[in-house]
Amino acid sequence: MFGKKKQSAASSSGSSLKRTNHTPSIISEDVRLTGGLSSQGEVQLDGRIEGDLRVKHLVIGHTGMIEGVIEADSVIVKGKIIGSLIANKVTIESTAQVHGDVFHDTLSIEAGAIIEGSLKHRHEEDNVAPIKPEEQTSSSLLADDDNDLSFVNKQAADKS
């Protein structure tokens, strides 16, 4: 009876990386890691990682720094990121520095945070095309209402 449970537990733990406890993995301030990191739980980063991260939950502490691509479900940034951040929920606190693009579903930015890069909602349509007016409409606008157009609109109308 007890032997079966031990066998099945031993065989399942060696074959996958399923998270069984909820203790966060902590990378302390004096740790420097080169290479990728993967976790199905929470990672608290106070050290430095040069490589890509794929984690469930990530907290980058005040002294934490990442150079690479981050993919996560949720990220709280208090430290520094150099690279892209892709996450469902992103919280960028006032002490954070983000040098790269942020792809998000939900984004929160505190005053004082430094962000150099683009912020992109992941569900936006990338292929947004401007509506082209018909030639009859634009020519009638130029003929009738030429004096009412602003300088910028006149230049745009002249090009078409």
C-alpha cells in the first residue's frame, strides 16, 4: 500500500518540473547568473541574470537586474531590465528602469519609473490601415473648402 505511493511519486517527480510547493525561488544580491532561467512558480530576483527568463511570477527587487527577454504571467519591476518584457500583468514601480519594449495585457507604472522603449498592449491589432478617401471627395474638398484647411491638412491634400 505504501510502496505504490512512493513508486508513483518518485517516477512522476523525475519526469517533469511540476511545482509542488509555493516557496519562491530567491536569487540573492550577490548571485550573478549567465544563462536561461525557467520556473513554474515565483522568482524573487535581487541579483543579476544575463539570459532569458520564462517564469510564472517574477519580482525584480531594487538591486535586481536582467539582461535578456522575460516571459511571465506577472512581473513586478523595482530594479533594472535591459531587454523585452512579455507578460499578462506588469507593475513598474518608481525605482524601476526598463530599457526595452514591454508587451502587456495589464500595465501599471508609478511616477518616477524610467522607461526607454515602447509599450504595446498584446491584444491590439498590428495591421491598422488608414482609410483612404475617394478621389472625388478629396478633389471637391480642395476646390470648395481650400481656405478652411489647416497648413498640415493642405500639405496632406496636396500629396494626394
